Amino acid sequence: MHSRFDHIDSWIFDLDLTLYGPEANIMAQVRDRIALYVERYFNISSDAAHHIRHTYWKKYGTTLGGLMAEHAVDPHGYLDFVHDVDMSLLKHAPDLRVQIEALPGRKLIFTNADAPYAHRVLAARGLDGVFEDIFDIHRMQHVPKPASVSYDRLCNELHIDPARALFVEDSAHNLGPAKALGMTTIWVNHDIAVDRADTAPFIDHEIADISGWLSSIHTIERTI
Ligand SMILES: [Mg+2]
């Protein structure tokens, strides 16, 4: 590939809202399932549960982090419950599959969710079998992005050279530690207002959707 990405040998993708768009309405369902878990666990009102969900998310990076740290909740049972969502709005993406498969090098997933859920999302998108490995929240020892220790673990365990790696994410702040390690960073911007001065130092490229961006890469490759 003769392009600005020709040094890349590891293509790392976030999962949620990166390999599918907001129209699939997945994350709102997951948030509601998290609140329902908290509601049942503490036997409290829905409003109080949403408050705890948000408080733990702010303090620990995920609600699960708070539930594990303060209440020794089992992460597997929790993750099964919160990811029990309707995926009927996720559609197969045959073009995206071809585009990702055509990338020269390893294709990997780096997600704060767990691998069983990731496999379900990938199957619903027709992307099963495309990715060599899924580095999930369990392999992060439940320390979610953007904690830099999890990026170190990712690179060590999967033998990734950050200087030859590219990371695509919709959460801009999750790109910071990747850039600090020397990765090329791609931000999928779903029209979300962020403080540009805050995020600009670690965003190399901003894109609207992954398929359009990959199609432009492959076009460049063909025309050179
Ligand atoms: Mg995401």
C-alpha cells in the first residue's frame, strides 16, 4: 500500500460505535441494562440506579469497575446481563468486510466490552472471522480504556509495535494513550461536540464513518 498508512502492519479497531453506527441503537440499550442491573442489585429505584451507574462510570471508567471494587460483583454475570440487547438493527456490511480484509496486516479488536458480546456484534455485522484477535475487558484485567496500562498490555500480549499500529475509535479520549505510544490514530466522529483544543494533539485523522474512510484508502492504493 503506497499511502500514508503504508508503514502500518497492525490495524486495531474499537468495537462499539466504530464498527457500526449510532443508528443501531445498541449503546442506549446497554446503558439501560446497566441501570437495571444496578436497580436489581441494590433494590433501588430506576433513577437512583442511573445515578449510581453514572457515578461509578465517572469514578472507575466503567460501572463494572465500581461494582467490582466496592461490591465484588462477578464481571462475567454482569457483562452477560448488560449485553443482552436487541441487535436487530445491526445489518450485515459486506463492503466493510471486504475493505477490512483487504488491509495489509493484522486486524484486531480492542474493546471495553467482553469477547462473547463482541462476537455477537461481529456476527450481526457479517464480520465474523475477519479479526485475528479480540482484546477485551477481561484481558485488560478490567481496567478499561483510556487507562494506559491496558494499551501496554495490548501491545505486549499481542506483540504489537505501536509505531506500526493504527487505532480507530469513536471515543476521542481513548486515542490519547495510543498516540502517546506512537500509534497512528483515527477518530470516528459521530457529530459529537468535543473540545478540539483538548483532543487535537492525539488525533491524526478525523473521519465520519469507517467504510467511507477505508474506501478512500483503497482508492488511493489503486490509483498509485
Ligand atoms: Mg466505541
